[in-house]
Amino acid sequence: MKLVLSIINTDDAHSVAKALTDSGFQVTKLSTTGGFLRSGNVTFLTGVEDSEVEKVIKIIKQKSNRRSKTVPTLSTSSSDSSQLCSALPFKVNVGGAIIFVLNVEKFQKL
């Protein structure tokens, strides 16, 4: 048995969860926050048999899209770092998925 731990952008979370559950997979959803943009993510925990791992990954890949997003930057206006001002925005890639597949030593459903 494997645990598929996937980190998905909030914008894609609903479609990923729906596709997984429609395919018969049970999903636990955790709200999480990314470190770089401090934006919302969803972490899904999905326990599956070894033979179903690739099916889960395929569903996640189909439903989580990478896209560009324009974000503001912050810079200091002087040597005093307590005075922040906006700088020019820049584009970053968001979306997609980060997937970890972990071995499960024991599983019990009580």
C-alpha cells in the first residue's frame, strides 16, 4: 500500500478532489500555505494499492494546471527596512502539483 501526498494550488483543488472521488479514491484534504508566495494550497492524502498509484498521479496531472501569475514585490524605500513600498510586479509560475509517494507499513480503518 502507498500514501500519495499531493500539494495542489487552491484554484485546482476542487477539480482534483472531484476527479479522484469520482474514480473511487478516498481523499483527505488539508488546507496548507506555500512558503514562497504564501498563497493557499491544498494537500491531499490518498491511500491506494501499489497498482493504483499511476492512476492517481494521472488524474492529478490532468486536473492541476500550471499558469503564470503576476505578483507584487516589496522593497525598502530607504535603509530603514520598516518602510516598505511596492515595486514592479513580476510573473511567477503557479499551479501544477507536487506529489510524494510513500510506503505504508500498516493501515487500519476503525
